[in-house]
Amino acid sequence: MKTIFLSSGQGSFVPGAGMSEYERIPVFSAAIDEISSILKEDIPSLCWGPSRVKVRNSPYLSHIALWALNYALYQSLKATGITPEFLMGHSLGEIISFCLSGALTISDACKLIAYRGMLFEENKKNNESDLVAVIGDHDQIGSFISEISVMPSIYAANFNLPTQVVFAIANKDIEIFNKFACKKGLRVVPLKIGNGCHSPYVASIQRQLETFVDSLDIDDPKVPVFSCVTSDVVIKATEVRNIIKQQILSPVHWWKTLDRVAQYLNNKFQFIDLNYSNVIKGPRSAIIVVT
């Protein structure tokens, strides 16, 4: 049985997360303090202090808070002898997985997470696009994707399940999109992230991120990562660098990657979720929530 540590994306932050662990687990508190020191940010205040109410609406604060919590949980599990054979993440969680894999130093990992979050923060100010989840049965979703694919301002951003796809849409088109989906018998859930992630709506971010990533030293990951860009295992530094650059524009192929995990590991695996929310679901195996 192989163990995969999971990290989820920007919308998974839970105010108050980590307070109990910080107070009672020295390894956890040391890891949080380490990230606070490197970033020169008060992570405890962001996660469970007065600043926690600002985090969910701020891409930058969400990035650094989730990174710190994932890193602290990872270090705490390692200290008890629980280590992963693989890592995997959804959206921002994939970048966090690469950071946890040992492909980057902790200092460079903090720089990458902070810079990526800052880019999303700046892009959100223009607020030209956002994400909407569409939920229905398998046939409904397949037919809907085919119809929507001809519309130039709508992009499939996250293939989460055969019954759930997230679309990046121009803000001006969201109301029309929602009505069209509902007429097809589908349920729509506006995610209100403030960015049309994993689509051409964030192309300007991708160009800036590429330049930044080229300035970082990246090694082969010490722990292999299942990528939702390639739906395969990443073991080389060149792959890590290219995927970090591409991932911001590429759709999240979550379900396809879960299929690849099941195939690669002959269905003999378990997930440990490094998160405080129930955003990630594990249809292929049991998820162990460690918090």
C-alpha cells in the first residue's frame, strides 16, 4: 500500500486552521514559525488570528497560509514516521506538492508561492473573469462541454469528476452561462475566486511566472509528484520547471490523474489529506484526514 499526500487549492482555506496543532505539536509550531520568518509574515495571525477574515478573499494570503499549513502538517507527519511515497495536488496544491517534494529549497519554495500569490492578487484587481462549477450526471456534462466548447469566452478549467467540471468565464458572460446551464438541467456553483484560473484569462500571469521560475534552482524531486497537467508521475527537475510554468494555464485534469494513480499503483494506495477542508474527494481510495 503506497501513501500519497494530497494538497488542495486556493479556495480550501479554513479560518482557524492549525491553531490546535500549533499549541500542542512543537514540530508543527516550529514549521509555521519557519515560514513566518522566511516570508516576514505573521502566519498564526493569518490562520487563526485577527487577519484570518481577510485570507479567503486574498489570493496572496491564501497562497502563503495554505503553503505554511501544508508544510507544517507534512513536517509533523514525518516526525511521527509517516512519510509519502508520492505527492499530488489540485491547482495551487500541485505547486505546494512540488515545494514539499524537495525540488526547491524552502527559501525558494516560499518565494515561488508568495510570487505566484502576488500575481493572482494583482490580476484579481482587474476582475475580468471567474470560475463556475457545473454539476450533473456524466452524459449531461459531456454534452454540455461539447456545446460550450464553441464559445470563445468560456474554458473548461478543472475536470474534477465525470459529474463536475469548473469553467473559467468572462464576468460579463457568467449570468448568461448560468441560465444556459440550468436550462440543461445542470446545477451551477459560482466559486467567486476572482480569477479565471487555468485558462487564457491568466496568460499575463503565466508570462511573468515563467521568467521568475527560470531564476530558481530546481532539483529532481525527492518524492515523486503526480501532476494534473500531464496526468503522470514527475521525477525530473526539467519536468518540474516546465509544469510549474504551464500549470497556471493548463486545465486541472484531476479525474484523469486519479485514473493514472490507480493504474500506476495497481489500486494499492491511500491518500492522506494535508488540508482542513473537505474540498478534495477521493473516489479511488480512502482519504485519511490528518487534522
